[in-house]
Amino acid sequence: MCDFRPEPDEFRISPLPNGYERSDTYNAETTDRIAQNIRQNLHLLGEDATREGLQKTPERVAKAMQFMTQGYHQDPKKILTSALFEEDYSEMILVKNIEFYSMCEHHMLPFFGKAHVAYIPNGRIVGLSKIPRVVNIFARRLQVQERMTLQIRDAIHEVLQPLGVAVVLEARHMCMMVRGVEKQDSSTITSAVSGEFMKEATRAEFMKLIRSHAGGL
Ligand SMILES: [Zn+2]
């Protein structure tokens, strides 16, 4: 979990006048201030923050936190608008098994799992790669799973104005797992639908598709 390699399309590297490169996402002052707090927390937890293994930990944590909350600086509607196409297709389009990693806002611990997103276009479609990006933008914030599910549905509904949107998130929550509140292998499922997906037959088709292993992929 300590290898937070930036994704090339989401992190802009800006060369500074002195030739030193930094990622815009890791604001130097923010990183410094979070790192100071983490150092204090280590002390409060009874650790020696100066011992070798922990020396760079505060800075790593500060960057990891910024990485995991970078969604605050990204606009899902802009991403969707950037790849809209007129198209006469009006069958269900489903992107399933989108891996996501988020952080619960109650404990600041990870919850992670898979998202399944479907929509039925009404004259326009969106580039398929934008759907996982929208999921990621909402995941990389402090979240509750229920709200994240609604936000994904609403962003897609608002920009595409489709005949309907359906979103299902299946996730496991560290805050529950580490405390033994839930069995280690159980997951939390949330769903949100709009338009045509309010109809039972359409929703059933969607649920069947996300459970199927079409083509053995
Ligand atoms: Zn929690």
C-alpha cells in the first residue's frame, strides 16, 4: 500500500524554473504541513518518529493522502463532456468490474471493490474509458459508499441525459474488517438507478448482465 505511483494522465508534472520537477497534486506546503501532523501522531501513538524506518513515513503518508483525495480537484462532468458523441444506439451499455479504491469519511480507512455502471443512451454516448474515470474521481475523496453511488449516477444522468442510468457498487470496508464487525469475506452492496432502470425488467436485465461472465473475460 505504500507504492503510490502517479497515473500519467491524471498527474501533470510541471517543470519549475530551477529544473526541479514536481507533481501539481503534491503541493509542497500542504505535504509539509500534513507530514508535520503525521509526525506528531506517531509520537502520540508511542512511536519514535526519528527511527530509521519511520523517517520518511510522514511525507509518504502526506502524499498518499493527497493521492487518495485528488478527486476534489477533478471535475467528472468535464471529463464526460469531453468525449460525447451523437449516436443512434439505444440499447443498454454496461461497463462492469471497474476496480476502485476509496476512503470512508468516518474512519479515513480504505474501502474498495468493484463498480458496475450502465446507461441507455438517448442520442448520445460517451467514450467508454470515461466511465471508470468518473468512478475514480468520486472514489478519490472522503466518501460513504451510498453517496458515491448516487454521485456517479447523477453525474452521468446530468451530462448524457440518457433514458436511464444504473450503478452498483460492491465494496469491502477496512473499518469494518479490522474491528471484526463483519466477516472478512462479506461485502456491502449499494445501488442507484434512474429512468428506464426503475422498470423491473430493465433492472433485472442489468443485474443478470453484471452477474454473468460473458465470453469468459
Ligand atoms: Zn468507516
